[in-house]
Amino acid sequence: MTTKTKQIVQVKITFEGEDLENWEKLKSMWQGASATSILRMAVNGVVKNQADQQINKSAKKRTPEENVELMENWIEKGSKANLSRLEEQEAFGDWWMANKNELRG
Amino acid sequence: MNIVLDTSVIISMLGSGSASYTYDIMMYAKQELVFFIANEETLAEIEDVASRKKFIKWIAQKNPEWQEIWQMLQSLIQVKKENNQTINLNHPNYKKLENRDEKDLKFLYICQHQKVDILITQDKDLLDLGTHNQTKIMKPNDALLLIQETLSKTDDVK
């Protein structure tokens, strides 16, 4: 996987790490099969095909445990990126409500 | 899946660029996995807002290259013509919005006319309604998750 693809994948993951039930489900899928299925749930479709190809290649060389470790790493980074996007979204919502009358005339 | 973006989320995306959830949704629209719907009235509002001093000052700090995103979005929006006379104005949502901000009513009209699945907004007056007939009214992050889940199910069926 190229550095650029990896960065995109990390940023695009929207899975929330606190959701343990889903996490366990995702983890079992990840352990049992290739990376593709979990990636489809976690990654934006824009990079899906490219990332699928890259990950399938490298997934064959990894053990199931290594796959889980890698995904945990991505999700941790993805969750941080997601948190910052959420904060920005909420901040904009407040700004909009304070300014919408002026902006819309 | 038919989607309406209200003025607030479009402005937010123009400001945040690819960091916004709406931008991710726009990438799905680019692949024709979802469809953006608007009408002349909703588009006119964006253009009006984009010409205001307050917006120009704000966007200059946030994202000076916003016009590239705006052009991409415009190329993806299907503009529909409507006949507002067929709208049931007795719907309780119209009464609620009339009291809060009647400028938001046009987004409910288009949802009702065009069988819209999701109205994406960051406007609390609209979000408070939750749904409008068959349309879910959601923030961008929630809408993105719903779209991804729906597309994932479609993928499974194939």
C-alpha cells in the first residue's frame, strides 16, 4: 500500500471505536477472511477499489492476528480523524445558527 | 438514493473541503451511487449567500479554493422543476418551521415532491424535525454512515 493510499484510508474510516458490539463483529470478520469485507464497511467508496487491491495483496502475507492489529491501528487513527471532523461539524452548526439570518438576508 | 443538501451543509463543505463528511458523500454522487437533487429556489439561495460580504470574508479564511468544489457540486446536482400548489401545507412540520424560520420551508417542499431519502443539514431548526414524510433529516456524519450501510447491503445482495 502506498503512503498516500494509507493516509486516505486512515482519514476515511468512520467507524467509531466505542461501539464494541460492532467492533467485535468487525473483528471476527477480519480474522476470518480477507481485509476486503471489513474495508467495505469502514472505508469510503472512493478509495475502496484501489485499497481493496492493495490490501488483498498484502493480506495474504499476514496472519489473522496481524490483520487485526493492523485494523486496530487504522481504526485508532481513523477515530481521531473522525473526532476532529465531528468537532468541526458541530462548531459549524453553531456558527450557522448564529449567522444564518444575516447570510440569507 | 436521492439526497438534498441544504444551504448550511453546502456552505460548510465549501469551507472545509475534503475534510467535511459532505465531501465524502459528494464522491458517492460522482460515482452515481447517490443523487443530489435541488430546485431553482434552493440553488438561488446558495448563490445569494455566496455573494454576501460575511460569506466572502469567512470563506477567504477557511478555503480560498472553494469555487472548485462548488463547480464540482453544481455538475452533480439535478435541478428539478416543481409545482408547489400540490403541497399539503397542513403538514405539522410546515407549521413548526413557519414559526422558526420559514426560509427552510423550501427544503421540505423539494423533499415532498421528489421522493427524497435524506435531507442533509446542519440547521438545528430542520434537524429538530427528524423526518419529513419518507425523508430522513440528518447531519452529514449520520447521513454518510447511513449511505455506507445502505450501499454495503446493496453490495452484499449483488
